[in-house]
Amino acid sequence: MRSGVKSRLETIKENAEYKFSVTTSNFEKLLVYFPDANVQRLEDIEKFHHKISSIFKGEIGSEKRGIEKELKDYNDLVNTYEKQLEELIKNPKLSKTVLSRHSELLRQINLLQKENDAYVHLTRLKANKKDDNERLALIRQKQFAILSSELNTEMKNINQFIYGENYNAPVIDFSENSYSFFTPDDTGTGIAYKGLVVFDLTVLKLTKLPIVVHDSIVLKQISDTALEKILELDDNSEKQVIIALDKQNSYTEKANKILNTKSVLRLAPNGDELFGRSWG
């Protein structure tokens, strides 16, 4: 701190030695070259310079006296500490070994204090992480509950449209790291495929998904009556639904009508393959 004050004092001394340059005290010679010069105006400017110089020197002097007093206070304080240090060194009860040990213990105390502070901070962070994880788990559970409720409600509506009250609707349930999807009290193969189609149509309706595709292997596992209802749902959907079916004539009259109206591509053997021939 004393060194900083000394540095400021040196700067002030350098500023105090600065002198404003004096232009001239007589502007009469100027009129020889510039007869129209406003001598009075130039003299006023010169007087202003002298005034500024006086103010500057006054402020510098005041600042210098203040810094010199501050430096004296620091010098007195340093002298006091140096005397105290000399007394400690001269004290026969405080050997160099004791002083060295004292210094080492202080260093260890500071180190242990830093480690203790770090441990306390780490413990606090772990507690905050645990609380955050618990809040996250609770929020996830709520979101899962809302999601499954919306899906199950819509699947029930679609399932009732397809089967009426004769069959249970599929149910989906989410846990933290997995999910379950099943139809209560029914594990038949056709029911499994029906549940998959019902789920797909539900997702298509409730989300921004623009398109769904069902292959014939899924649809032909479902009864003809149920397939007719599924085709009705596909036909009334505002989104793109693509299906593939074979043996069209084996389905109901209404199903055949929808297929005849909406079909885009028809494939058959004997020249009606996709590229005009069988590649098998």
C-alpha cells in the first residue's frame, strides 16, 4: 500500500514540474504581418492560459500535500510493525524453529480451511442435485400420466368405433425407463395387430404426425368387419394414410367400395407386376 502511495506521489511531482508555454507578452509585432489581427482577443486568451496554469498548480499542490500526509501515515505504520517484528525476533522464547513451525501450521490451517470449504460446497451441490433429480422424476411421472391418459382415452374411442362394446381397448402405460402395451383379458394374435393399428391411428390423430403406413401383414390379421371400420377411419382422416391389401374381394362390400374408390396402385401376376414382370 505504501508503494502505491509513493508511485502516486512521483506522478504528482512530475505533473507539478509541468509549465505552460508562454506565447508572448506583446502582440504588437504580429500586426506587422497581420494588420487586421484582433490583438485584444489574443491577449484575453493569453490571460486565460495564465489563469488555468495557476489553478492547475494550486490543485497539484493540494493533491501533493494530501498524498504526502497519507505516505507519512503508512511510514509510521510500517515502522510500528517493524519494531514489533524486531521485538519478536529478540524474544528468546520465540526461536526460529518455533516461528518456522508457526508459519507451517498457519499454512496447513489455510489449506485445510480451503479443503473444508470445498467439501461443504460439494455437499451442497450434491444435495441440490438430489433435489433436482427428485423434482425431475416427479415431473416425468406427471407427464407420463397425462400422456398415457390422452392416448388411452382416444384408443378407447377408436376401439369402440371399430368393435363397439365387444372387445376391450388396448392400454399403454409408461414407467421411468420402459412402457407396457397390451389389451386387457385378450392376448390373441389378431387382437395384437388390432391394438397396433388402433395405437397408430390414435397417434396420427393426437400428434403432428402427417402420415401412417400399414402393410397387408398387419391388416389381414384383423376380422373383415373390423377392417371395414378401420378403412372408414382411414377414409375420413384429414391426413395421409397408406395401406397395402391383397385378396380385395374377400372383404365386405363397403370395404371393397372404399378400396375401389381410393386405390392408387393395383398389382397382379401375368404382366401386372410393378415393373411389368416378376423378378422372382
